[in-house]
Amino acid sequence: MAKEIRWTTEAEVTYQKIITYLEENWTDKEVSNFINTANTVIFFIAENPLMYRQSNKKNIHEALITKHNLLLYRVKPNHIELLTFWDTRQNPKKKLKRSK
């Protein structure tokens, strides 16, 4: 049975920033592709939360959305908490600073 997905405020904000960037700099096709891929990955996370690699922080996993975007999420007993979307070109040491 799939677990409930809950978005943190940070996940909502970072997701929207990616959409806005794609809308301003790329075509509608790329925007649609990103949204579809993100939705597919989130569906897989809900079905099998441990499917994606675990980060160095307890209960936090990283799912690759595109080669430039990771989705960080936390596995909770009754739900999955989407923490943030992360640009893989940023300093990886700062990746989990805000998502404690």
C-alpha cells in the first residue's frame, strides 16, 4: 500500500522555482517533461520509499529527477515527507543543512 506524500514548504518553494526557471528559459515541452518525471518519481517513492539511495543523514533519501535535480525526502512511519528539490550543481555539503 502506498504511503501518503506530504510536501514541506521548502519542497513546494524549490519545486516552483524549478518550474519558473524552466518556463522562463526553456520550452513548454521541457516544463511538461520535468513535471511528469517528478510525478513519476514521487509515485515510486509512495509505493516503495526505500527504492532510492539513502543520504548520509538518517531516514533521508535522494531521488534523481533529472541530471540537474534531486528530490530529498524523509521516510516517516506513516508517511513520506518531501523535503526539497536540489540542484545537483550546488555545493553538496550544503544539501542537507536546512533539511534536518
